[in-house]
Amino acid sequence: MDKRPAVFLDRDGCVNVEDSYIRDLAQLRLYPDSLNSIKKLNAAGLLVVIITNQSGVARGYMTEDLVRRAHDLLLGWARESGARIDGIYYCPHHPEGSQAPYAIHCQCRKPAPGMLRQAAEELGIDLAASFVVGDKISDIALGPAVGARAALVRTGFGVAQLEKIESESLPMPDHVADGIGGAVEWILSFGGAGG
Ligand SMILES: [Mg+2]
Ligand SMILES: [Zn+2]
């Protein structure tokens, strides 16, 4: 089977509104253009995968079950609107967490590329032809780590992270967009899965 390109979307501050830790499902609110943007990626033949650090589990702010229920909710909203999310991967760990099983150094907490590699294996993804979108330096660092292109969005922590990139002369993302809609327009300019 031929490997396919994917778009790896960060969750908080990219697909849904950044609201510190999502400890209650009522906090989960999508940006207005999130589902339409996902539909455009679907139509272009790109896989859509959400990858999210949820260290609040390791910190004892919420349970892993709450994270899973949040993802069921996201998948349900997508399905109802005709958008397709091909996978959601999360990292519940943090090395300084308070909840023993989760308080570890792992391979999945971004900027480590573990979730991308797992998704690539399970879903048949060509990482070098793929894209990463997120509001943090730990998101866009995944691009160079796996040979993908990366866009920073100004939603969530994006504006503050961009200032940090500039003031500390950190590596710039391949693109900066106002939000997920602009990032997807940039991605589609490469021609989609056939491009
Ligand atoms: Mg984020
Ligand atoms: Zn992890």
C-alpha cells in the first residue's frame, strides 16, 4: 500500500479554543473554521490526525477517561458535520507529574516525535510529505524532527510563542497563519495528496 501524506493538527489552541487544561467537557469549544478546514483536507486526500500533549493527566488535573471522552466528542462533532478525523493520539505523561504511572520521561510528549511515528506506522503515513500545525514551539519542532513541513498558528499560545521565537532567534516555522483555516490554505497550496 502506498504511504499517504497527513496533516498533524495540535488540539488545544489549534482545533479547539485554548482554555488552559480541559478538565470539563463544557470547556471544549471548536474554532469556527476547524471542521470546514478538516473537510478541505479530507477532500484533498490528506489524512487528518490530531496529536496532543495532555500532561494534565500526569499532573492529576483530569483523568485519562476525561481525555478520551473529549476525543469522542470531537470525533462526533466531526462526523455530524461530514468531516473525517483519521486518528487522535495523546500523551498523558509528564516527567514531573504527580500521578505515578504517568510521571515518566516518554517518547510521545511533543516535541518528541513518538506520536507521529506511531501514527505513521498504524495509518501508513509518508512523514516527509506531511505537515504539522500547532500553536507552540513544541509543535513546529516536530517538522524538522521527521522531515515534514510545519505551520504555527497565532491562535492559542501562538502569538506569545512567535515573540519567543523572534526574541531568542529560534528556528522559524515554514509558515505562520492566523489560525487553522490559514494554515490549511497554505497546506493546500502544495497540491494535496496528488501534488
Ligand atoms: Mg496547543
Ligand atoms: Zn507520553
